[in-house]
Amino acid sequence: MTLMRPLKHQHSVSILIVDDERLNRATLAELLQPNYQVLLAKNGDSALEIARDECMQLALVLLDVSMPGMSGYEVLQALRADTRTAHIPVIFITGKSDEAAEEYGLRLGAADYVSKPIRPAVLQARVKNQVDLFLRKRELEHLALADGLTGLANRRHFDDVLEQAHRHSSRSGEYLGLALIDIDHFKQFNDHYGHLQGDDALRAVAGAMRQHAQRAGDCAARYGGEEFAFVSLGTKESLPTLVENFRQSIQQLRITHSASATGQLTVSAGVVVCGPHLRTSVPELLAAADQLLYQAKSQGRNRMVQQVWE
């Protein structure tokens, strides 16, 4: 559950080759490995497992139609039935020249067909077309879910991630952490230094957040205005440690702020950590984090106030 990152290079995506013949897998891999990360599966069950595990980076599946066990058609149907893999394009590889079969595969949702024997230039061109489409789609998705000024997750994406993390916590046994963060006296900062410097300060805070939200279970977001948020899955100490390190890193930026007690830009944070087996709702978590943020401000700002629910 990481913050979305735009995929700008072919090497940053993977292609899954599914074929029961070892030689076929090796031949296709040799053609594609100079430009892409290649994953291999020899049957449908293995392909589905890999696709689910790699769903965020998997740009394309090259799928043999005729395989023992699950056919290529059945694998495609299973991919489309799973929300995690439904978006992944599939190119069928077939040794048959059967118009009806090709039509059937396209109606199931295949993006394209490639016939055996493989013509390297044709395969590479069709693969590149699908990967380019995938990258453009991911870039558009990124823009729709990112805050325009800071590049962090926007409020819409944050809400989705928080809901997903809340559901995942009870299944995985991990603690769910939520932090709401406010830049101290930011209105006075804007009034005194101007909105351009205010925007620079917001970007600097966002950059520090991004540096600290590095684990797979972390998400950093701009919640609104000068308010930011972290969501984290991990141990009960994971998010409080992250937020305290982040708070200290903001001080180390040494951004001058005449209205601050320290003379520098600082942040306050409210952090709530919820045990995996505790029944609570997302609105309750948000209300608790907001109340803890209020306490941090009331106690003098430039601090973190936390609670652990177990």
C-alpha cells in the first residue's frame, strides 16, 4: 500500500510470460529482457499467483492459449475476475490460426494476439505498444490521485488508502497508525513571507514526509491547506517513531518563521495507533487523531501527542 509513483521507464515495469514449454519461455524472455523485467510461469495457477503478487508493477501478460490444466482463456477469465489483476493487459500467444478462437479471446478481454512462430520485431512492437499504454494510464492515474503542489497523495487518495489499510490491518495482524500533522502558525507565515514562500515551505515539508514514508505500508498525503497526514501499517512503534523523526527533520530544515517560538518552521502532530483486533471505525480514528493534534497545539506546538489503542 504505497503512495502511487508514476512509472516513467520501461525497466520499472514487469512482463509475465506464461507458457508450459520451457524453450518458449526462454525464447520470449531473451527477446524482452534487454528492455523489461521478465517474470516466468509454466502454468495457470503459478501465473495467477505471480500476477496477484506483482499487480502494481505488472504491465503485461504474454499468455499461451493452449496449456495443460488451465487454458489461457481460463487464466484470462480469472485475471479479469480479480480486482487486483483485472487491469493488466494480456497478449495471447498461439500456434493456431483460428479466427473464431481469436475473436473469442478478444471478447474475453485480450488486448492482442501474436502467432507462432514468433517474429521478434512484431512481438517487440506489440509489447511496446501495450507497455506504453500502461505507462500513460498509470501516469494519468497518478495525476488524478496526487496533490498538484506537493506531489503527495491528495485527500481522495488518502481516504482510499486509509480505508484499505483499516481492512488490511485486521487480516494481517499489523497495527494501523494514523497521524494528522499541521504546520505551526502557517497563516502568519503566509501573511509575513508571502504565498510563494508559503508554497516553497509546503513543498519542503512534503519532501521531508516523502523521505520518511519509505516502507511498503506507509502513505504520506496532503490532507488540506497546511495539514498533512501519514498512514502506516506495522508495529505499534512504527508510526510514532516515523512522525517524531519527521518532526525533528522539519526543525533541521531551518526555515525562518518569525511567528514561531523557535524562530523556525515547526509542525505539530496527533498520532493514533490501533491494534489489529480492536473494533473501531475510520471516522473514529480520524476524530481521535484530530483531537490529539489539538492537544499538541494546546501544549505549545512543535510536538507529537500519541495514543495506542489495544
